[in-house]
Amino acid sequence: MKINWNYIKMSVLLILVVFLYAFSSVRNAKRVVSKPQVEFIGNKNLFITHEDVSKLLIQNQQEVSNTSKEILDLNILETTLNQNPMVQYADVYVTVTGNLIAKVKQKTPIARVVTDATYYVDNNGGYMPLSKNYTERVPIVTGFINKKELNKIYIVASKIQEDEFLKKHVVQIQQNKNNTIDLKLRQCNFVVQLGSLDQLDKKVNNLKAFYIKATKDKTLKNYSKVNLQFGNQVVCTKA
């Protein structure tokens, strides 16, 4: 009887591969996870600290460190971090050597609401609590604010963030009872009345033109109100 050596070789090779895979899987599953290594992406100003993230990486009230990879549920850990109101997104994984890595991107505050409650509006238009670790210098928001209806504040604050003139000069956003918007500028006594957010770009350009001219004429202190609600006109009220 002729022996098919090729068949025997393939069978032995297949058995060897299965054995090595099973051995590797068992060994890898029993590998103990190290202390969490936290990496922050983007903003270097930490609203939530490395210690805060490590404390959040808890499963069934047990510390993650010295836990077997086999019983570690990364989805639970990742969901826990993503539910934190200061975190924009988090990625949690374990390396082949057993290192637990948590990569975290924080939310970015663009305005700070100061009413009966105090909190940030983030760069996605959502709620972000204040941090005991770091305070961001952003425009203050006052007036009639509903935490669940931050869209207008978000639009104005985003415009301020992306425009160098506004970012330099605007220190306060006021939302009035009728939902109109006023602005306060640094070292200026007058109120800038934006009104609605219709034609916002045009209104901002009108404000810039007025500010440049009034600065040149040294008349900034002469006004109590600068009204931008009338199309191409800038209506000023003297102090």
C-alpha cells in the first residue's frame, strides 16, 4: 500500500497549528492585566485627571489591575468612560503583553453658563460640568438659559471661537427672555444687540467695522448700546 506522505504532513501540520493556537489562547487568557495606562488625546488641559479615569475603570466593584484578560470586559470599561460628561470618546484595549490602555479625548468647552446652575457648553453643543482640576477661559453666558435648549448659545459661542476678533473681544453672551442675544465686549461699557441669529455673519462684519471706526475716532466710551438688528445699519445709543 502506497503511503501518501503529503497527506500525513498536512495532517501533522494542522494538528500542530491547532495545538499552538489553543496553547496561545489559554496562556493569553490567563495573562494578568497591568495597572491602567491612561493617554489623553488632544487638549493638554486636563478637566478629568489620570487618577479620575483609573477610578472609573472598575468592573463589578473590583479594580482592573491584576484581573485576568479572560474575565475582563472591555466594552463595560469603555462604556463607563464614554458615559462620563467630560469625555467626548474613549478607546479601551489590552495589548498582547497585558497592558490595559485607555485613550481618552475630553470635551472642549466653548462657553460657561452662569445662572442658577453653572456649567460649560461644549464644542458639540452639549452639557459639560465644571472641573475641579482646570478652568477654561471662555465667554460667560447669562440670562434665560435652559440646559436642554443650548442651540442658540452654541451657535454664537462657536462663531466666537472661530473668529479671531470675537474671540479676543467678546467676554459675555446674554440670552434674553425673548431669546434674543446680546454681547458684552472686553473693556467696553456698551451692549451689543445681536437680536436673532439671522444674517449672523453680516452682523459680525458690521460690528467689526463699527469697532474699528470707533476705536480710530476714540468714541467707544460714548455709547451705551450698539444695535445690529437692522440689516446693514448699525444703530448706536449714546451713553
